[in-house]
Amino acid sequence: YLNDSLVNFYLRFLQRGRCALTANEVFVFPTYFYTRVSQFGLNNATNSNTRAYRRKMWSDLKGWTKGVDLLQKKFLLLPVNFDLHWTFVLVCNPGRAIEWSLPLNNGSNCDDGMSSKDISSAKSPILPSTPTTLSKKAGNEVNVPCIIHFDSGKQFRLHRPQVIFAHIRKYLTACYEATTKESCKDSFYFNSKTLPGVSPPVPVQPNTKDCGVYMLELIERILSDPPIVDETFVETRRKQPKSMFSGKYWFDRRATDQKRVDMMRLIRSMERQIETVD
């Protein structure tokens, strides 16, 4: 079982040497971040997903992403660790959801007349039924917004995708509200329509301890050869979910066994470099 230190170490290594995306395209959160988001306000029995709640969330967490424009990234990657299990989430094109949504609500002044600040019970006034419909309104750009949960141990039922999606959407809504003008704050929020979620089939771990290695192997394949999240991808999600991350993203236990060997060699190599410098 990999601990947070090893996972964060290898994620930094991937970003510096194995990532095909630039820093402007992707942001990888540290392992503790999702825990902070999911546990925010946990001891407050009266908390709800209100504007005030999200404002406090942003105030407490903004230091983690200082100087980073999250909503302009192509991908946001969040490792998830609880109940002794590792999974991760890939948020795709979050800014595209905002771009497509606001024009449909007279985005020139962002005033849609909503009075409720509680999005947990509000109906979405934003998006038409499908991302495909929206892409026709967005010009030549075909990137579509969605959120993907990768879990190599689905059979254990430890991480519920819908709960994870809800926490991340809430945080992204807080981010949007903190970085937009007052008249726009009620005109958009991230929910299951503006940022649909999916948990596709991925390689399955054969035991209870290899979740971290499976997660890092899949993250490395995605960062080195990012998926094209477009209309075709969305249609695949609906019609052929088993093929979403097949082919170059699929692997067996031999790859994860090799991953452990490679990580150990990397750590020992860095230890020798440090000893040489000393």
C-alpha cells in the first residue's frame, strides 16, 4: 500500500519528466487536498451548500492554489484517498462549461433573476440536455466539460463516485464565485448537468493493496498521452463505456509489478545523487 509521501513524490516526478501537458493545461492537486474539501464543515451540523458556505470554503482552501487559474485548465487531477483506498478524479475542461452556459442566460450581465443561494435543492437553469447540443453553439472548439472517476477497486465499493463528484463540483463552484463579478455569481454553478460525471471501467486490481500502484500507472498513461475529451468521447461514455479507456490506457498486473520496481529504482537513484552531493 502506497502512502501519501510516495504518491506525491511520484506525481511530482511525472509532472516534471513524463507529462505531455504544460503547466497551463493541467493542475495536479496534492493527495491531501480532496480530504480537506470533503471534510470541510464536517463538524458544523447546520452547514449546507449555500453561498456563505462556499465563500468560507474558498477562503480556507485558496492557499492551496495561489496564483493558479483553475477554471482555465484543460485538466484538473485530484487523487482521492480514504478508507485505505486510492482512486483519482480527472476534471476536463471546466471553463468550457462556464463559456457555454452564461450566453444561454444573457451572460452579458449574468443576471438570471435567481434568488436562491442553495444549489443543493435548486434546478439547473443553465444547460440544454446534452454537451453535444452545446458544442454546436461553441464554434469550432469541440472540448466538452466532464468529470471522470477512476477506481481500480470498484468491486470493494469504498469510493462512491456521486459523492466525490458532489464535493468537487461544490469546490469548483466556490472557485467560480470567488473569481467572478457579483452579478454573475448566481448565473452559474457546477452540477451534474453542467459538469456530468462518469466512472468508466479501468484495469482491476487483484487484491486490496495495489490500488495506489494501479492509480499511478493510469495517471502516468493519461498525463503522457492525454485523452481527447470531445463529442466522440461523450458519445462513447453513453454507448460503449467499456471502450472509453481501453487500448493504450489498459494494462495488466505485470505493468503494476514493474511500476513498483521502477519507483524503487527511482528513489534509490535519487538517494545516490544526494549522497554524491553531500
